Amino acid sequence: MFNQTLRDFFIFIQANCNMIRLLFTNFFLICAFFVASQHHTVLKAGNFNGTIEHSTILKNAQRFINEINSSSPEAYQNIDWTDILPNPIARKRMEALWSNGMFRCLKDNLSVNILMISDNQFQIRNIPVIQIRDSVEQQLVLTFSAAGEIEGVLFGIEQSLYRSLLLEGINLDDIKRRTLILDHVENILTAFRRKDMKMLHEVFCQNFRQPMNNEVSSQQKHENCLDELFPVLFRDAFLDVSVDSVKIMQKTQHETFYGVNISLSWNSSTHDDDGYLFLLFEIEDSNKPLINFYAWQLKKNTRLEDVFEATDFDIMK
């Protein structure tokens, strides 16, 4: 009798091993979640100067970190961002980003720098966070107003890559343009995660100049420019974008034109792709780069020598 019961037990285990493995995996993930959700990160600014601006920025950054590391699953999923993000646009964007995928910071102590990126804007970069859905580490960027309020939450380009792209600048104006381009790229990639149709349409479809025979000359509307991406954005439960490399190329005879090639991966609930996103920027206004041309090239269909570069286009001004 005992031997028969034991034999039946092992037969049951063998027949349902996948289900049992899944149950144990979920159990350990839930345990890890409860442990991680009680984590507390102490934020310090390495370049803190004692001013009211720095004090306010550091206080609001700490409050933000505390919220994403909140103590209960219910609070974690239903954070009220009103006090932390008083700017309604920033709050709406954060809610969309959070619904696409929650994340947390697991560092005990985190030293950051408060960067002044313009006369009325600051940043704290390189905040390491773990995405709960897949445990992938990302780097967060917080943007602040002159008053120290959080105006934006972005997923940033990896620190060493970001720094190397700025160091390639040949003069101060070039470095400023590269900073503006990288900020724009981070905003675009984060907008995909938010499924921010309005912003993506403004970025890609307005002020778009369609090249004719590789000559960028005429400005025209490009209303259906994102038709291939819109169905994915609407349909999929989540959308992640990971950057492998970024290359910035300044046009030799047109210093306000830059070609940017981003090697990246798309990962959604129904779709995966690896490819090259090429953006041809024109920086006429110091605060608003325009995209003259863009292209998405699948890696599996594109030879390295066929990847778009700034030299592939003649600028007709």
C-alpha cells in the first residue's frame, strides 16, 4: 500500500513538473518582491553645494526613490504621484511609464551629482533601478526645474557611453549640441515605453523633411510616419527598449546637422526586434532639435556597410 502511494506520488510529480516548477518560481519571486519592497536607499549628492536649489532637488529625488521602494505591494502598484510630481504633464507621463513596467532601486547608499544642463533645468543621472517584470537593470534620469521640482523621469543611456559621446565633441558648441541630442534621444526612447503617441507624433511627424534622392531639401507633413509602430504600441501590454550602442556624426560642412545611429532592441509582449534607428537631426533652435529623416533597419536584413550614416545625405540649404 505504501509503495503504491509513493509510486503514485512520483508519477504525479513527473507528470506535473512544469506546473510545480512554475509555482515554486512564482513563490520565490513573491518572496523576493516582499524583501525588495522594504528596501531603503539613502541618496547623497557628491557635489552638494548647500544652496536651496540643491537641497530641494536632493529632497525631491529622495522622496521619489522612497516611493518606488514603497513598503507594500498595494502601495507599490497604486502610488499617488501628486505630491512628488506636481507638474501635471510630468505626473501623467510617470503614470504611463509606471503602468508599462514598475521598477525599484536596490542600492543601500547612492552617490549622485546634481548637473545643471541649462539656465533653468537640472538633472540627476545614473540612478540604477531593477525592472520588476524581468529583473533587468536600467539607469534612470531625473530632470528638475529651477525650483527643484521633478519635471521628467527618463530611462538614460549607459553612463560610460554617454560620457564618451560628449568627449567626442570638438568644441563647446559641439558638446552642447551633443548634450541636447542625447537628451532628445532619451526622451524619444522613454516615450516609446510610455506609449506616448502625442509626443512621438510631434517628434517624428511634424517638421519632417523627406529626402529626395538622398538630398534633404523640402519640408512636408508626414502624417502616417509611425503607422507600422502604432499597432504594436496600442496592442502590446508592455514595450521595452534597450540600447546597445550610439554613434553621433556631425556633418562636415553643416555643423548644425548630426546623424545619430542607435543600435537597439525592441521587446514587447508580442514582438521582438533588433535593429538600427537612424535619426538625422538639425539643430536650428538651441532647445528644439528637428528630425529631418529617420529610418529603422532590421539587423537581420542589413549589412554593416548599408547602415545609414550622416555622410549618406547631401544637405540642400
